[in-house]
Amino acid sequence: MSTRSDAGAVAVGGSVAGRAPWRATLAVLAMTVVVAIVGLPGTAAYAESPVDFGSGDIVDSAGVLGGDTSSVQQAIDKLQADTGQTLLVTYVNTFDNPSDREQWVQQVRDANQLGNTNVVLAIAVKDRLYQLSFSDQSPLQADSDAIAEQYVVPSLSKNDWAGAAIGAADGIRAAAAGQLNGGSGSGTGSGSSDSSGGGGAGWVFGILAVIAVAVILFIFFRRSLKKRAVARAAAEQREQLERKAGSLLVQLDDALKTSEQEVGFAQAQFGDDAVKPFTDALTKAGGAARDAFAIKQKLEDAFPETPEQRASMTAQITTLAEGAIAELDARSADFDALRALDDHAVDALKTVTADAETLRGRLDAAHARIADLQQRFEGETTATLVGNATQADQLLAFATDAAQQAAATLSAPVAPNGHRASVAMQVRAAQQSIGQAGQLLDAVDKVEQTLADATAAVAKEVDDVQSDLTEARALVGQVPALAGPIAAGADAVTAATAPAPASDKTDPVAMVHRLQKAEAALDAALAPSREERVQRDKAVALLGRTQVAAQQQIAAAGDYIATRRGAVGSEPRQRLSEAQRLLDSSTALGATDPVQALTQAQRAQSLAASAIQLAQSDVDRYHDDDNPWGGGGGRRSGSGVIPAAVIGGILGGLLGGGGGGGGGWSGGGGGFGGGGGGFGGGGGGFGGGFGGGFGGGGSGGRF
């Protein structure tokens, strides 16, 4: 054991058993060589000046405690409650300014004005040094060696950073109770070696050996610096991500509380059905918040995670919180618009009336154009127009009725309590009906254009298939697999070019699809025999036309399903969604992989056609079922108004509407999905000082 007295303080240094002694020797030698040869003082990596505890008891500048901070704080609190002694713990990378550990801790005591009931445990985790410091007025100062040796050093030697602090608290408690076993620290002595020269050669060899060791140690030192830099950068990144995750949880929790209150107001005013999309969003966001808080709790429990596990769990929290906030934000604008309808109902009704008159002026022309198209064409594309004009007429009648009801409500006397019934749902229903009626009439224009484009494209498709047939027939002797695609291509060309009776209907969309399918089959069969450039060029040439055809088919399917959504099930919608996804993917791949993009565009077109077929089957089944709303009816038929609204998916939102007043979704409370303040507590801490502080003594050393 070696002791040193300085300004009334006693320090004891020690070496932990099991720590390889050669490392300490090499470290001393390396520093000696560098100072002697270079003439410059050594600089510690990540050195840190004496710390300020503020109002807390723990400063973890080295970032080694992680989730164990609470365990250490509990041990400190229990020690203070049991003995009146306050333990302050700091973890740094190295001691610096000053570099002597005893002076460093003494400056901590002075700067924090610590008294004789304050004990400081300072640990330099990179340099593997520690110092346990008592006031030299403390009766426990004499036990510092035994406390360090029995309770602190064993944990430090295993890199159990939290265990060292908890052990220090246990040792101080035992010493205060007179239950500390006697013992002394194992000191690290300072050694010196003298060597007398055995001649000039021995001196030279000695210098060379020292230089060689210095070079080796310098390399090790540089590598250690790099590892420390990488580790510190990773730790800082984890801390930033954890702070971001915590901030998002606060934001989400505040948004949920605000939104729950606003949903209650909205339900009272508009009814459960009207606000169901918003309650669904709130439920989904609440579930994500619970999951995120559960993960956060695991990060703070008594079972520490590895850095990789903490990073993964923090990323999960961030993903859940951001998704939930986005879910709330996505609904906020829609809900604000619903609430605003009451405030701007008069202007909205004027717009509804004007739009209805404009669309009603298009009905007669739409009837005539649909009849003409159905007389000249057949197939799935024209089938999407069946009933469009009639349903648009019924929707306009429904919109007019809803607008008239809203106008009557607005013109009615105000109730004695000063409130007027909400007209938002009637106005909204009228607006949706106008929107769907316009979509039905616009579909006539789209289908007409689709048929015109397909008719014009037939000749081009025939030329392309015939070109492939010429190439394939020349190779069929060498590639027997071409026989099938050749036959299919020839049949497609014959069907497209054969003259048809004037009375026959045609389906140019199906014809183009058949020709494109035949061309694609020929291209696939010819692929092994073609140069890659030729195949790519042909794919590029075909891709644009196929994508246009697919987009038109998707638009037709989308219009049909959207205007009959009350009768259409999930399967057509799923196929339409997949068709759109494939077309989007085809568009993205067009520049880099036109062959794959062409395949996806063709598949998208097929799925859209299938979606139309399935949707038509659903609508037919709906009409065949026993309908509680009554039969069909023709143009402007009163009995057909309600079914049209049901098929269009409008009336369902009105059946459970409520009344009453309530607050605003985006008012006062911050709006649906709105942000809010924060939460979190403050902290106390004890261990305050006496005047300017006292000198300290204690135990310390290398571990």
C-alpha cells in the first residue's frame, strides 16, 4: 500500500488481482518513452474536467450505466435514509484538469461545496482508475480502504459499473453500523530500475529496445483511439434516438388526450356513424401508443439490454409513435372540414345547387352517348357504363332533397336555447352525391376515349404481331417452342383483320389486349434467340401503349366500383388495388427494366379487367337480393333515389346521425391529432455542501 497526504487528504492506490500487471508496466513505459523522446506531455483521450453534480447524485459522462441508473439512485437514497451519508457518483472516461485522481476529486468536493457527510466515488472507465473520497472530518474516512477493497473494486474488476456504486453504498452503510470487516487495500507501488551500462553496445541496444516498444505501443494506442471514437459516436447516436423517441411519445400522448375529448364532442353533434373514421383512427393510434410505452418500460426496467437491443427497441418506439401521429394527422383535415360545414352551410348549399343544375344539363347527352356506344361496341369496357346516367339522375335528385332539407333547417326559427340543429350531414350528403354524379357522367367521356384509342391501336398491334410472326416462323425449325405462340398470334391477327358484318358489335379493347398478349408470348419465346438490345427496344416500344391501356382499364374499374361501392365487395377492390400497384411499379421500372415493366403492365391490365367482372357480379347479386328499400325505377323515379344512394355508399353515413352540441375538433384543445405540452418530472437530490467545503480523503487506485 502506498499513501500520499495532500491538503489534509489521504489517498490510497491499489491494483485489482487478475488485472494483467504487464499492461500497467507497458503503459508506464510507453508514457516514459514518449515524454523522453518526443519531449511532449501525454494527452488523455476523451479527458474530462471535474464535474458539477448540480441537484443530482449521479453524473454518467461515460454513458456506462444505461438502464441501471435507477438502481444506483435507489441505493444512494437508501444509504441517505439509513445513515445520513450522501454518496455522489460520477463516471468519466479519464481524469483531467487535473489528471491526478486525488486532486481531481478534491476539486469536485470544492466546486460542489461538499460537507463531511458527503462521499464521492469517481470512476475513470477508460483509464480504469477510481477514487473513493471522504471528508477528513468524517469518522468513516479511516474505513475507506476496506470499503473500496471489499465493496467497490470487485465490481470494477468485472466492469460492473452499477455494482461498484451500489457496493460503495453498502460498504458505507456497513462502516456506519460498525459491521465492516477489517482489511486493507492492495497497494500499487511505484518502482524504479537502475541499470548500469555494460559498455556502449548495451546502451545502444537498450535505446533501440525502448524505441521498438514505443512504436508498438503507439500503434496500439492509435487503434485504441479509433475504437473509442467509434464507440462514443455510436453511444451519442443512441442517445439522440432515445431523446427523439421520448419526445415523440410525449407528442403522441398529448395528441391522444386532445383527440379523445374532441371525438366525444363530435359524436354528440353528428352521431357515431359520422365520426366512425375518426374514432377508428383514434383507436388505432391508441393501440400503437400502448405498444410504444410498453417497449419504453422494458428499456427502463432492472434488466439491461445490449446496445444493439436498445437501438432496435428505440427504433420500434419511433416507428410506432410516428405512425400513430400520422394516423391522427391524416384525419384532422377531414374532420375540420366536417365541422366547418355548419359555419359555411349557406355558401355550400349555393354551390351544391349550381353544380346540380350543371350536371343535370349533361344527363340527356349522356343517355344518348351511352346508347350509341352500347350499340356499336361490346365487352367489359362499355359494360361499365350500364346505368351510369340513370344513377347520376337519382343521385342529383337525392342531392337536391338533402340540400332542401338543410335549407329548411337553416330558415327555421332558432330554438329558445339559442341553438340550431346541425345541417352538416345533409350538406355533406348533398356534396357527395354531386361528386358521384359527376364521376358517373365523366366516366362516359373516359370510356368513349378508351374505345377510340383502342380502335386506332388495332392496326399498330396487328403490324407488331405480324412482324414477330415473320421472325418466329423463320426460327420455328430450330426452336420448336415457338409453335404455340405462332398459332396464337396468327389467330389473333385473323380475328382482328377479318371483316365483320355491319350489324355486329366489336370490342376493340379486348382485341388490343389479345394482340398484345400474343405479341408478348412471341417475344418471350423469341427472347433466347434475340439480341438483348433488340428485345429491350421492343419492350420499350410496347411498354408505353400497354401502360396506357392498363391505366384506362384501371380508371374504368375505379369509376365503376367507386360509384357502386355500396354493392361491391372486397375482392374487386383488392384486384383493382393490386392492378394500380403493378402499374405504378411498371412505371418506376420502365427506364431500367422495360421487360419486367411490360410484364407488370400487362398483369395490371388483366387484374383491372377481372376487377370489373367481379364488381359487375356483385352489383347483379345485390339487385337480385331482397332489397328492403324497394324496387328500381327509371329516370327521376322516386323509388330509385334511395337505392342509388345506398349503392353509392352515401346513405349509410346518415342512418345513425345524432344531434346536440359540442366542442370543436380543432378548437381549444389543439385539434385532432394536435400536439401538446410535455410531461416529465423534475428531480431533487441531496448531498448539499457546507460553506466552501471541506478537504477530503479516501481510497483510490487502478482496477
